[in-house]
Amino acid sequence: HARGDTQLLFMLLIHVICYAFLALPYHLALIIAAIKPILTTNVIFKFVQQMTFLTLNLSQAINFYIFTLTAHMYRKELKNLINRLKFQCWK
């Protein structure tokens, strides 16, 4: 039971670090745009803002891969789910 808790804690810690790292640029761009509204007309700033929005979306999409790579328990349950689905499809 303690091993599962440790894996979940590690998985959560990696998730939080990745989210903070990938979401921070977007939020900084929003703050900069609020402080200096004139920058929002700059094409380069718009490009940077779109790229930071991409990293924000990536922070949500990367969860599955983080869970799969960091926790044996998650991989085991995923394999069980796939096997059950495969068994139901071949009935």
C-alpha cells in the first residue's frame, strides 16, 4: 500500500512540475500584455503569445504520458483495461 502511495505522490509531483513549467510562460505573457497593452499589436509578441498558448495546451495533453512513464501501477491498470476491452471486442 505504501509503494502505491509513493508512486502516486511521485506522479503528482512530476505532473505539478510539468504544469508549472509549461503554463508559466502563458501567464507571464498575459501579465505583460496587461501591463503594456501596446505590445498586443506587435506581430512578434502575438507569435510569442500563441506559442505560449501552445505550451499551455501541451501541459494538459501531456498528462497521459506523465502518468504512463512515472507509475508502474498506472501502466499495470492501463494494460488490464486494454486486455478487458480486447476481450469484450472479440466475444
